[in-house]
Amino acid sequence: MSLLEQLQTMLAETELSIPADQQNKLIQLVELLAKWNKAYNLTSVRDPQQMLVKHIMDSIVVSPHLQGQRLIDVGTGPGLPGLPLAILNPDKQFVLLDSLGKRLRFIRQAVLELGLKNVEFVQSRVEEYQPEEKFDVVLSRAFASLEDMLFWCKHLPNTNGHFLALKGQFPEQEIKMLDKQFTFIESIALQVPNLEGERCLVKVELVS
């Protein structure tokens, strides 16, 4: 089964409807990641078919839950979930932030090859990054504990903005320990075809 056929089979198990050109870009992204990974060790996942499940599907299931126009993916690594989400949402603006140069070099190449006009990438530690314009959504996947993510990123959302953390199991203890300046809004269960284990999206707001 080709990567495209595998992607289409998994998409059929979700409620996502993705045009052919976006599907092709997602496959291009996997091929590029697999190629760069040999030299730069960007991800521990080596097999392109596994990348499709663990990196692409695991990212794009978040897409229906994105609100607003301006989003930042904090600790994006090799552009995950930011690049797949930018492919699916050409009308939204994404800033991809990471402190490692080799990851940003890969993202620059991917943005170029995929012709993505809605992605900006920044090399910085998150606590040192001071954007000119704040964000509707501050997004992270496997970046840090919820407490650390919120503490380091609390200067990033705009007045109506919120945080979305992509997690495995529902982080009950982390939510109980939330500082009083944050409010837990909801946790959304995510179904990722062919992925073992649970996934959820935790939404938190800053108390103004």
C-alpha cells in the first residue's frame, strides 16, 4: 500500500475531509522528513508509514478544534503539529517556534518545497520570545508538563486567546495542580487511526 493509500484509508476512519492537493502535501512532508531524518535525526520514528500515523494523523486530528486566525506551535520540533495543521488551514497564520537550529532548517526547507505561505518560523527559547502580535491559540505537543507549558507561554495568548496541549491520557493530576491564574476549560478525546494509546486535547485559559 502506498503512503497516499494508507493516508486515505486512515482519513476514512475520521470525520476529516481533506482535498487531494493537501493530501499530497502531507505525503510530501513525510517523504521530506524521512529523507532529512537520516542525516539530522529529527525524530526517533524512522519508518515513513509510522510517521504517517504518529506525526501526521496525530497532528491533523487537532484541526477541527482550532479557533482564531493566529496560532503558535511551541517547541515544534520538526514542525509538529504546526506544519500538517498549516497545510490543512491555509487561511490561518502559524508561527513555529523551536530553540534548535537543525529543526528550523528542516522547517524552512519544508515550507519552501510545500509552498506554504502561512508559516513563519522562529528560533528562540519560548520564555525569551516576545511577539509583536499575540496569539489566538498557543499550541503544544509533547513539549513539557502542562504546568511548565503554561508558565513559560503565559505571555503569548491575546486577550481572548487560549492554550491547547496535545496529551496522551487525560492529565488529571496536572489539571488539579494548575495555578489559580489558569482555568481548565475542557478536555477533548481524540481518535487517531492505527495509534496505540489514548490522545486528548486539553484547553486552558489565562485568567485575565
